[in-house]
Amino acid sequence: MYDSDIIVIGAGPAGLSAAIRARRVRTYNLLSSSVMIISNSSPGGLADWTKVRMTGDGWSYEKGEVIRRLMADVEDYSIPVKRERALKVVKNDGKFTVITDRGEYTSLAVVVATGMRMTWNEGEHFGEGLFGTLKGYRFMEDYFKSLCEKERGKTIVFVGTGEMDKTVDFFEEINQGRMKVKKVLDTGKNIRGYKDGVVVTDEGEVTADHTLIDFESYMLSTYTGDIIDCDKDEHNFIKAEKRGKVFDGLFAAGDITGTPFSLAKAVGGGTTAGLESYRYVYREKFGKKAPVFAFYPIHHQGSATYFDIPKLKDDYRPKLLVKPITKEGKIIFRECELDENEFNNKLLGLCDGNHTLKQIRSELGDIDPTIERLIHAKDLTLEV
Ligand SMILES: Cc1cc2nc3c(=O)[nH]c(=O)nc-3n(C[C@H](O)[C@H](O)[C@H](O)COP(=O)(O)OP(=O)(O)OC[C@H]3O[C@@H](n4cnc5c(N)ncnc54)[C@H](O)[C@@H]3O)c2cc1C
């Protein structure tokens, strides 16, 4: 038994894309998987702070829009989002355990999409006293020059990793004592958020007139991959193969896989890691390939694979993936509905991922037609 087929850590564009693609399979007769997202802050990641461009101005989104669109699917497919911080991921006997600041969750696969730094509530303040090293040092030089002149006597706090002195030294050369400088070392464990002119950390509040998030330092040394022991590059970013695989069952996508740091790469990498984690889990559960038609060819063994849902074996544990609503004597799911009666109510109550088909059959008798209907409607999965 485990909590979810797939656990996605991080709810930026990479994590949300991965979760949606792992859950939302549309191929005829293909079984959905259970997916859970773990995110330390409300969904959005870095892509929620300003207007963002996918490729250029022709394909861009106003602040908040990308995440609103992704969250519409997350909600439509009832993908649970746990507001927790993942502390460690370990694999034992083919199963992963994700240890968080609130508890532990188990799964068959994990997608790590933790970005280059933890985000909190920066989106609410970005551009208003809160800024970041953006557009390169030539731009930053001009920005620092005008800031030091305009804000003489005021305080600036730099937030970054152990590499932030490179930017702080650069600032000090321009500053020449005009602004007071403070530093907050982000260890990945100590920051709790921002309010007007205040960085909230576990050690207390750091007050300043301006806060500068030193992205340069995060790009030089991230901590967000520390939750898992695996191959990393010289800047501590996770080394993933082209389809997002890190090792069996572990996938990574988006900024945590290193340069380039981009929205399009995060969405593309998340989509790939989501589909690949789905295929991995399917193989683990049923011992055969899931031909996710249109994304992968189905002639992989010479002739087309004729595909049907798995035989309903006694030891499979059905799990409902959505919470239906009841209305006028009907139990309504995304794409199918059942009559509201004692049998269906009991059956749905037992489809919790804990009871086996055998146990439910012994209590209720012939449940297979209803189970199959829910599988075809992508509202139920079989855990193993
Ligand atoms: C101001 C700004 C403007 C940008 N503009 C553009 C643009 O126009 N075009 C473009 O292509 N790119 C742009 N980017 C970059 C783009 O936003 C990122 O490349 C993209 O958001 C990366 O997505 P991600 O999902 O990999 O990571 P993120 O968006 O960083 O999301 C990762 C999430 O995982 C969470 N997390 C981390 N560790 C844990 C943990 N242990 N447990 C739980 N959750 C965790 C983080 O808090 C975060 O919310 C911009 C970035 C910024 C800051």
C-alpha cells in the first residue's frame, strides 16, 4: 500500500505540468494514475511574480495567468495539493517515502520540480521594494547606480545563497557607503516569507527599505535538490536524462535540472516527466507498457498494441480520484454518473486505496461493471 502512484514535489509550472500530464490520460481504455502534489507555498513558483513570456511577446501571459490556467486542470482533475515542505525523499524496496515538515507520504514514483529556490509570497510584493538580480550585471549596474543615489542613507537587504557575496561586492563597489547593506543567507530552511520591507526568517525579522533576491547566487548554488541523494552538477542541480529520468522511478523537471531557467523548458520538462512517471508506474503495477497513444507510438512491438484496461485482479486496490457531487438522486463524476443508492454509496466508500477488490467483492458482490465504468471515465485507478 502507498499514498499515491506518483508524488510531485513543487507546484511551479514544471510540477503542475507534470502532475496534470501524469493524471490526465485521455487514451481510450487507459487507466488513470493517482497523483499528489507537495508544495511549500501556494502554487505558482517563480512564474507567478510578473508577466512571463513563453517564447516572446507574441506568446506571453499576464501576471498569475499561467498558474491560473494550470490550476484549472489541477482542480478539474481533483489532484490533491499538500501545503507542506518536502525535507527528504528516500527509496526502499521499490517505493519512495517523501518526508515533509508535517508527515510522510509513500509512492511508486516521484517527480522533483523544486525550482532553483523556495518561493513564499514574493509575487505579492515583487517590484514594490522587492526586486531581484535580473537582465544581467550591465542592467544591474545601472539599477544599483540610480538606487544608491536615490536611496542614500536607506537600507538594502540581499537574500541569496552562499554565493551572494559576488553580487554584494559588485553592489558595494557602486554603493561606496551610501546605502546600508544587510545580508540574509537562504539555507533553504530558514525563510518564511516577505512583508512590506521585512524578510521573515526563523531567526527573526530583517527590516530594510529594499530587498534584493540574488538569483545569480541561486543559479550558482541551489539547495532545492538537497532533498534527494542523486547525481548533481557542479552547481547542485539534478542531472536528469532527456526524458526527465534521474533513476528508476525518480524524475526531475524544470529549473532544478539546471540551465536554461525558462518557463517553456519547465512546462515541456514537466509534461515529459509527468508522462514518463505515468509509464513507469504503469509498468510497475501491471508489468506491461502503457501505450499512451499520440504521445508514444503503439507499434512498439511490430504490430499495434490492442489495448484494454487491466483485468480486475483480486489484490488490486481501487481508489477514487475525484470527489463526486450528489444531485437529484445521482452521484455525478467528471464524465459519468451513478444512481445514488446504498450499493453505490458503500462501493464508493470502499474505493479508498486501502480495500482490495476481493474484500469489496466479498462485501458487495458483483462490483466489476461499476468499477470498469469509473475506470473508463478516468475517475478511478487501481493501486497495487
Ligand atoms: C521575475 C521573473 C520573471 C520571469 N520571466 C520569465 C519569462 O518571461 N520567460 C521565461 O521563460 N522564464 C521566466 N522566468 C523564469 C521562470 O519563471 C522559471 O524558469 C520557471 O518558473 C521555473 O519553473 P519550475 O516549476 O521549474 O520552478 P519554480 O517556478 O521555481 O517552482 C518550484 C516550486 O517548488 C517549490 N519547492 C521548492 N523546494 C520545495 C520543497 N522542498 N518542498 C515543497 N516545495 C518546494 C518552490 O517553493 C516553488 O514554488 C522568470 C522568473 C522570474 C523570477
